[in-house]
Amino acid sequence: MNSEQINIDAWTAYGTHHIQRRTDVPEVNRLTWGFWPTGPGAEVLGELTGRRVLDLASGLGKYAAYLAREHGALVDAVDASPTQYERARARYSQQPGLNLVLADAVDYLRHAKPYDVIYSINGVTYIDPRRLLPALAAALKPDGRLVFSALHTNSAGRAPSTTVTARPEILPLAGGGELTVQMWVLGPELWEDLLVEYGFVVDRIDVLDAPDEDNPVSCRLFHVRRHARITSRPRTSRPPVAHAALGVGAILHGPKGLLLGYHRRGTRELPGGSVEPGESLTRAVVRELEEETGCAAREEDVVLLGTLVDHVADVVRVTVAAVVTAWEGEPADQESESVGDWRWYPLDQLPDGLFTPSAQALTVWRPDLPIEHQPAHYTPFAPPGRSEQLDERHTP
């Protein structure tokens, strides 16, 4: 059993324990980032009225309910424990502005609309950060805020780990007894390295020590934001087969937004792929679109914008950016394809973690898009002024 499943089971047992004891779910009047009622409150999240907010690993939902009730936030509270969710539903299901969700956090984030603010009170440490952080980056609006507290030193005085690994910690039960959980208790430098790796800017880290001098427990409060500009992720350095250095990327943009899929390696990307032997570029676009999304297009409705030439290691890569001006069908996951979860994104809400060739293609199509990526040599096909008008021609 992996560490995250151990945690879900432990918190489910914890919720069952309190349901059997008929423990009341309290109403709170402030955020408590540590394990004691001192320190900063909701002010660290900024203005929340009418903003989309996510409470990650929300437990009883009491803090999410407080933000919805007192700050006018539109809060989604996500937790993976069925019994904790049951307790939250029994207490706060009628709270306006609050949406309680039972789900794996990473799975939920992959399908969520982007948030203005994401916060977590001692919940991030129960999820593998290498699985969680890219999903958080993709679910946060550019320049959106991520604020979370994390255990630094436990009640036995044990210092944080120096590697990205989970370790056992004790979850005490009311009335006696305890459960064992697995937590990623990391030092601030290690947290900061991970956050920067996945596209965040760390503004500051606050120390939250227990007010009792005899209590060694200490937490850290991370004030983080996503880059205002959209970042891109690199490609693999593994050499391709001989014909695979030439590929196509298909841009589909209509009333619902821009079409992007989720690759099993963790990037968002355009429909596309390698050009097969004997195949024209427009035919490759049509074939890849149908194979990956199930949508049908005609070659005459494919406009080739130009070539993008760069390299990975010693392999020269050539990508041809193309706009598909008309198509039939709705995109859907296709069996045996490595890209799925096809979604339409508004151009002002593009996700982080774009595949580099997709990022390059999008910036030659729309140079004003705030996307960072490895530079490439671009040679246009389309006549001047042509590409700016293409996204308006879609007639599904």
C-alpha cells in the first residue's frame, strides 16, 4: 500500500472514530495555520470576495465554511476521506458559497477550472509533492496565490527530512489511542526547490512555533504564487526513430476556447505527433487529430503556419505549426493514446506545464500569449496577416 493510501485509510478511521463519539464539528472565526490559535489569519490570502478559492485536504471544511461565510469567497473544499467528508456535509452542506468535494486532490485538480487562491492548512504534507505540485500549478491562474502550512518539527523534536520521501508520524485520537500516517515533512529549502521546479515563485516562508516553550512542534507557512507568465516543460532527450524528428501541432480554437490534452508524462499539449513516411503535412495533422481526439477534419481546412526548428541533445527537431479552421465532432479520449483529458481553455486561462513544441506553436500563432519556452527558429508559411484571422473561421 502506498503512502497516500495509508493516509486516506488513517483519516477515514479518524473520521469514523469521531462519528462514533458524536464529536461536534466546530464553527471557527479565524484561520489557524499551525496547531494552536495564534499567528496570522485569512489576511495572508488577500482579498477573497467573489474569488475562486480551493481548500486542499479540507478535512471538516470548517475553514472553508468560514471563508465563504465571512469573506464572501467561492470555496471548493476537497478531501479524500469519506468519513471526514461525511462530517463536513452534516455540518456545512447548506453554507452558501461552499462546495464540498470528496475526491483525490490531484485527480480533482486536473479537471478543475483555474483558481485565484489555493490554500491548505497542514494538508499538503499528506500528498506526494512530485505528484501534487504540477497539478497545483496547472490549477492556479497566472499570478494566483498558493498559501500552505506544513509541519517542520514534530512533537518529539524530530527535524524535517532532507530527501523527498514520506516518513511515519502519529495522528492521536480523542480519548486515547493513535493512528500512523505517512507525511512529507521537508525542510524549507527542499520545499522551495520543489516549488520553483514546478513553476512557482516563493515570496516568503514564515516560522510558526508553538507558543508553549516546552513544545518543540514547529510549522512553516509558505507564501507562493504562480508565474504571471505561462511556463513550458522540456521534451525527452531520448533520440527518436529516423522519421520522428518531423512533427505537427494542430491548433483548434473556437467559441469554447483552445483545445489541449493531458499527456501521461504530465504536460498539456496540442493534438499532434510525428509525420509518417510518405505522408503530407496536412494529412499528418488530419490523421493525428482523429487518432488522438476522434474529431474529423479535411486537409483543405488545415492551414500550415510554418516550421519551428530546435534541438534536444544532438537531435534536430522540426515542428510544423498548423491551424485547423473547421472540424466535426467533440474531442474525447481514444484508446491506447498517450494524450487524453481533452479540454477547451480560454486564451487568458491557459494551463502551466505546456509541452515545448505546443508552446512554440502557440506563440507563432498568437505572439501576444504570455508563454515561456525554449526558443526555436521559425520560418512562416502563411502570408502576412493571414494567421491572425484564422481562429475566427471555425464553423463546427
